Amino acid sequence: MTRQRVAIVGVHEFPSRHTHGSITPLQMKAQCAARALEDAGLSWGDIDALYDDGDGINWPGFYMPQYFDLDLKVVDTTTVGGSSFEFHVSHALRDLGSGRASVALLTYGATARSSQTSIGTGAKYSEMGPPNPISNMEDCWGPTLVSDYAQFAHRYMYDHGVRSEQLAEIAVTARYHALRNPDAVRAIEDLQLRPGSREMTVDDVMNSRMVADPLHALDCCIISDGGGAVVLATEDVARNCRSKPVWVLGAGESVRYRRNVDDLTLTGAARSGPAAFGQAGVQPGEIDIAMIYDSFTITVLSALEDLGFCAKGEGGGFVEDGRLRFDTPGLAVNTDGGGLSSNHPGQRGIFLLIEATRQLRGTSTSQVPDARLAVAHGTGGTLNRTHASGTIVLGTEPGDRR
Amino acid sequence: MSADTTHEPRRVLPRFPELDTEPFWEATKEHQLRYQFCEQCETVIFYPRAHCTKCTNTDLTWRTSSGEGAIYTYSVIRRSQHPSFMDMVPYVIAWVDLDETFRMLTHIVDVDPDDPESGLTIGARVQVHWIDRGQVSLPAFHLA
């Protein structure tokens, strides 16, 4: 049987970042799915593959099919934090490409802001469920999500010569893009993000409170509500959809974790990136837009290097002077404002896919002219201890059957 | 709870039964920092497990570390909303590479992280510093 090409045919991003308890994560997932299906010109009955990482309900393999009332051929509940959705697209490419199913749905919904979840500095890891060898060796030291990325950042700066001012440039660029995105502008007001409704400067970042050295408050993503949905389809279905298909050209996955006598600064992107680019048959230098998970500024810089957009140690110069902006030559990064300035409900990997799709449809609020190739790269977990990296290459043209 | 826990009302401690790490924590009562070694393929295993992660051996040997090593990386945590740690800030969390080639998460104690002369740097030599907490002792480190 010939392998089927696979495309993203429907997307939707939940517009509000602060829902004040008016909607649950499950309701948000269903609303976003409905809007994404309308975007594609499909309906619930067309879906035969579901991918879900369990936001809003445990055991999603049991409960999401019935909540949505779906008759499925494929169910996949891979749960790798913020990169879950890149893993899901990777698996959908495999499942739809091999003919096991024809229309796939991914959804996300979370109300971290409304429920006042202390994602970055809270009690996330401790005393949840029975002990395991990892919790028993590490919880007693009180790591926070921020300190995990801070430990990684500190070693990264030591080994590769990156400066805090260069990391700050990534946050400045995110805010530059956010100020052009009406949903993100509302987020800046609703969530009272610093420094308010004006452009951010490197000094703003450097002068913001140190949360865990060397990461300042403005090196960290925001905490918001949010949700989204992505519908994928095989070529036969995609050709008859309402929207312009955005083709999935390649996918790569990796999980890395702390080991004895190991280089902590090498991330999973060094494996997932080449796998995705290789399958797509493109080079990093050909990419127009990179949507890179920005839990923290260091998350972006390390991914840019490990994906091969620049060499290890050159990332600091690569991000300076607004080079990541949509309106400067070269690669555009996080054109929706990212998790640093638009939305971060905890696992924002789906928004990378949604904004990459908007760019390739020509509908971004920071549109790159003649955009043809985009990357969505998710980083889940913590780079310091255990993380997952998922890379998806998307294009306006279907490319070869691979 | 022993008397010296009153300043840290709910310090997070390892919980038992947990069969992989129990021998490690048992040895901390004697102020011994233990790690595992595979005699078949000469691999160091840490954190504790019941199998070698390189060969298929499932019978590992416990060894005792000198407690000496170097800071691989660290951060000064200045904000925590965890009830057990919020009053401890600022505290220094680190990966320490022990000389026996295992890496562990720990604290660097007895140091002022805001003193530029403190000697707290990546690569600094450190020595284990036991914090007794009743049923176990926590292996923190101080600058050597």
C-alpha cells in the first residue's frame, strides 16, 4: 500500500487567557475541537484517530473517546509534558500515513491561571502518589521548575559562553510579536504582564526579579489559561477540506534525562531535529519560521543550537539585535508571542503547531512573506532532569511520499 | 520528629517503603554515602536501582563514596511557594559530580551565595555535609 501524505487541515486556539472559572479544561478541549473541525469542513464523525495527553481527566484513553463520543481506530495517550503534541503529530503521521486511520484530532485545555497553579515555583513534584526512586532522591532538595531550567542555564552559559543579556533578547522578541497579536495584547492586559503594553527591553529583563539564578522573572513564561485543537487528515481527505492543507513533512522524537558523567547541555533536539529534517529532506537553513517551545529563554537558545540553526556556542549572537523577529532577514521565531508573552497554560506544544500552520496559510499577525517551511519544536519536562523533545517539519507543498 | 526540625516544619523526606532507595537512605544514618557498582561490566549506577543499566546483571554491589566531588552546576533558589522550602530561600541547589563518577542533586550549605568571595562556582570542590533528620540524614555538601 502506498504511504499516504498527511496534512494539518484544521486548527483553533482558544482566545482567552483568563477564563475566571467559566470553563473547564474538558469543555475547552471540546470547543476548540468543534471550531477546528469547522475550520477543516469536517465533523466529529470523521475522526477515527485520537491523541490526548490527559489534560482535564486521568486515563484519557478511556474517557476522552466517550466525552467526544467517537468511534476510533487509533487511540494514543503519549504524555510527555509540553512536547506531547509534537509527539502526537509524529504518531499521527505514522498512523495516518500507514492507512490505519484517516482523520486525527489533538486537543488541549488547561486553566492554570484561573486555578492559580504555581507551576514554576510550587509543590509540583512533591508528595504526589506513592514514592519512587526519583522522588525519593530529589524531592528532599526542593527543586522548582524554574530552578531546574536555571541549573541547566547556568551550566549552558559556563560551557558555551552565553550571556544573560543574550537570553533576554529572546524575551524581547517574544513581546515584540505579542504586541502585534490581539489575543496576546489582551493577555498582557488581563494578566497584567510586565512591563505593560509597550515594547520590552533587555534592561527590563535584566532588572526583573531573580527567581533562580541566572533566570529572571522575565526569562520565564507566563501562566495563563488556554486551549487549542489540531485536526490532521490523509491527502484524500485533505484535498476536499475547506482549508488550505499544511503538510507534515517530517517528525522526530527524543527523551533525555540526567546521567552520570554526561553533557547536560546537549538536549533531545540534537536527536529529534535531524530525524525530522532528514525525513522531510530539508536543511535547517531552508526553514522560514521556527516555533520553539519557550518555557524559558534558555529553552529556545539551546533548541536553536541543537536543531542546527546555528552551531553550539553561536546561539547568543544568533538571537541578538532582533534577528529572530518576523520583519528581519533570516529565521523568524515564535511569531505569536510565545509562552513568554502570549499564553502558557502548562503545556503549550499545541500552540507551536497552530501558529506554524497560520504562518504557512499566510494568516499570522506577524506574517513572514512567502512562508513555505516551518518547524514546531516542543520541549517537555525539565532540561535539567528529564525532558522530551519533539520536532515537526511543516510545509506548504506536500513533498515526496516518504 | 527530632527537635532540630522545628525550623523546617515540614521538610520533605524520602518515604518508605520504596525498595530501590531504602538501602541508600539506611546507610545515611551512619553518614555513609552509598552508590551501586556492577561487578560484571564495571558500571557505576546512581540513583539506586535493582538492575545494571548497561549489562543485564540484576545483582549490584553497594560501595561507599569518599563524599568528595565538584559542583557540575547550581542555582540559587530565591522564590519557592512550597511550604517546606519557602522559608529556606535563598538556598543553593546543585548537581554534584562525586569523584566515583556519579552525579547527585543536593544542596550546597554553609555558603553565602551573594558573597562574591564565597568560592561558590561551577567546578568548585565540595565535601559531603550531613544534615540529620531523625529517620535519615540528608547528604548536602559544603565547599571543600
